[in-house]
Amino acid sequence: MAVDGKWEIVINSPLGAQKASLDVATNGTALTGTQQAAQGSGPLENGKVDGNNVSWSAKISSPMPLTLDFTGTVDGDKLSGSVKAGSFGSFPFTGNRV
């Protein structure tokens, strides 16, 4: 399943709905791109694609420096999964292709 392109995601965190934009591309099983959000923007790290499954890490700077670890599944123009926020636990996210 092609994940390449632009996505808008919403993370359902204890601080409320957190929106982010993804611009991603695949090369074999590697997932690369950028994530932009009010909490911080930058390149994706450790991005992987395995069939419909995707995973990546992204760093944020607000409310504190933290690495978010995403795992999800692509279903057409929909993306859903969970994001682990260090010792704060895991939260669900959903997204749509733009």
C-alpha cells in the first residue's frame, strides 16, 4: 500500500487533540520525510514500511523535548495507529491523505 504523499494526522493525547502534517516517501522498506506540528518539526527517523504497516519516530520540543514513536496501518487514504510518548504512555492517532 503506497503511503507516499502528504497526510494530516491527529494525536489524541491527554493535552487534547494534537495536529501534525506529514510529507513522506518510501524507498523499498524505508520511510523518509518530515513531520510538522506546533510542538516541533523535523525529519522522520527510523522510518519503515512493511506492507500496510508503517513506523517512524519524530522529535518534538514542546511542551518538553521528547521523541514520539509512531506505529500505524495505511488503509487507502486513511492512516491509524498509536504513538508512544516516552514514559507518558501511548496514545491513538488517526490521519487522512491530503
